[in-house]
Amino acid sequence: MLKVAKFGGSSLAGANQFEKVKAIINADPTRRIVVVSAAGKRTSEDNKITDLLYLCHAHLTYGVSYEDIFSVIEQRFYEIRNQLGLKFDLESEFAQLRSEMNRDIPVDYLASRGEYLTARLMAEYLGYEFLDASDCIFFNYEGQFDMEKINTTFEEHFGDTTKLVIPGFYGSLPNGKIRVMSRGGSDITGAVLASAADADIYENWTDVSGIMMADPKIVDHPKPIQRITYSELRELAYMGASVLHEESIMPVKVKNIGLNIRNTNEPENPGTMILEHFEEENTSKKQRFITGIAGRKSFIVLTLYKEHIATEPSIIRKALEIFEKNRVGIEHITTGIDSFTLVVSNALIGDRLYDILSDLKKHCSPDSIKTEENIALVAAVGRKMADHPGVAGQLFNALGQHNINIRSIAQGTNEISIVVGVNNSDYERAIVILYDSFVG
């Protein structure tokens, strides 16, 4: 058994959080690869180290003194080191960095120093070997991972007894220069290394005990999702649920490596396990068959009417070509004998709505076009829904009993989601009603 354990910034915000991480690592000897973010916020009024480093670069760019900000960064790391009784030579590291602080310092290099220094301290604290991300995470010049080089290099560094701490968030280009990832990049580093190491489990330690069944800003204390497939996760993420970055999913999904989201502050909580497939237990009426509920607001529904439109498929093709020409993606499409309906994001269509309507009238010659704005999409997602007849009826009945009008309906061919359109004004209420109806 081999586990890769990634710890986010909130898990590394101070010496007390480092102590929690060490207890977690020591509790399971299979956690032999540790990936760390830069130290995060200690309180809501605090600053993330990475944010401060980006701010330093902005000050350098505009010729403003960065000294006060840099001193805060130094103090944070000195405090962690001294409280934990570590001996790592931060003084030399900061002196070297100060010598490079000018307008020409690469922003990616400067921003990566938070992860680098956090990893150096964590490696000493755990008694693990430090491996710089620039020596094992590689990009090509297009910014894509060079997985062949990553796999080959990692094999050289990792053996049967090796224990490593590796910074997240950055890697190196073919010319050796540092390149950082998008925010949340440490999640991606952990997934890439889990794939390279052929790990059994990739643990993503953060400040929440897994993925919730609904947005806690809308539903009070929603229940956690204990097990979820990658397909369900993608469906919830697509519908607006705040989950993992897509790039942090694919490397482990391809190899069906389990992705376990855990809470550093509640290590006894098993969190959420994500796999490509689960061996399903015998279902019963008491078991949930809805995995989660999510949604997004502000869509436009366009319905084109023309008698016997179903016998003229070229009309639908022409309509799709018009949206493609305008670079507007289509969320859902439903067809009937005399009409078809398209659901598009208001943010994407923007000011082009009237140009698109004009083109639709010109090239599709509909009898009429109806547009409905301020529509929200709400999805119920669950891999077991296909095994339970009447799910759609229960959903429609729950909304109908609370006088919520359904403006559109769509169900995926994989039968793991049912998506309904409601008025924006009913969005939050619809989420709560469906949660109470299916989860209770």
C-alpha cells in the first residue's frame, strides 16, 4: 500500500497545523509521499504567503518598496521554524532571495518560494527527504505536463523505502525555469505524483471533511458524500459545485487511483472517497440514491417553433452552427415534433443574443422564437438513480408542491443526473426543497 498525502495551505498555516500533519503522517506508514502548499491563512484577517509573494512582485514592478510585505513573510516562516525547534537555515534562503529581488525577478519563481520553504521545513520536521518540484515536475513550452519525463525521473528518486516531501504548485520548463500552475496547483501536483508513483490512494487533506451533498451556503449542515464516482464528481462540478480542479482529477482517474478528501483538523473523519467504480452493496429503500444536488444561475432558454421541425434535422444543425460561430456553448438541447429548445449561459451569450436571434430567423426560418431569461439550472446527481423508478416524478412533485415552476427538463443518457430549469428567484429554494425531499 502506498499513499500520496497532499496538504493545503490551511493545513500548514502555523506550527500547530504542522503538528497535526505530523500526527497524521506518523499514524500511517504508507503515507510516504507528502506534497505541501505554501502556508495559508491562520485567521480570516490573515494573508496567504503566496498572495504576499505576488504582492511583492507587484511592488517591484511599480518601483514601490516591498520591505514591509517581505518582512511579514520572513516572520511567518521564522515563527514556524522556531516554535517547532527546527534548524533549517532560513536566514540564508531569505538573504539569497533578497539579492534577487528586482524588477527582473520572474514572477513564477518568486511565487513558488512559499511552497519551496514550507516543504523544506516540513521535510526536516517529518524526517523525510526533500525533493524539489523543479526536479520532478516537468512542463513542455506549451505548459503541458511532460508525463514521460516525470515518470522516468520519479522512478529514479523513489524506492521501496523512500519518504519524500515535495512542494506543490510549480515545476520546471525544458530550459530549467520555474513555471507555476493555476491556483490550487498543489492538488494537481499531488495527482500527478500519485500517478507517477502508481499509488493506491491519493489523500487530499484540507479544512473540510469531504464533499457535501449540497452547498452549505444554501442548505444548513448538508450531509457529507462518503463515496462518489469520478463521473458523478464531474457532473456536480459542471453544475457549479465547488469541488476539485479538473486537472487534479484526471491523472488519478485514468489509473483508477482512489482520491480521498480528508480534513486535517478532523483526521478521524473518513471524508469522501472518489473512484471510477464502486462495488455496489445491495440497495434498500433506506439508502440514498441521490449523491448530491448542485446548480447554477442565469441562463437563457430559447425555443424555436416550426411545424414538423422534427422532420427537418438541418434546422437544428444550422442553429448549432450559429452558436458555434458566435462561440457560445450550449448547456442542454431538447427536441419535440414542432419545436426544439436550447439552454445557454447568459454570461456566454451576453450582448450577442440579438445577433444570434437575427441569424436564427434568417437561416432557420422558424414560425416563432421564444426566449426566457433569468433561468437557473438545478441538478440531482446519483449513479443509483437508474435503479430507482420514479425519481423524476419525486423531483417534479417536490417542486410542484412548493409552487416552483419547472421551465426546462433534461436527463443525461448516462442516467446519473436530472437537470431542471427554474426561475433565478426560486434557485436557492429549489435546492433546499430537493435536498429535504431526497435526503431529509
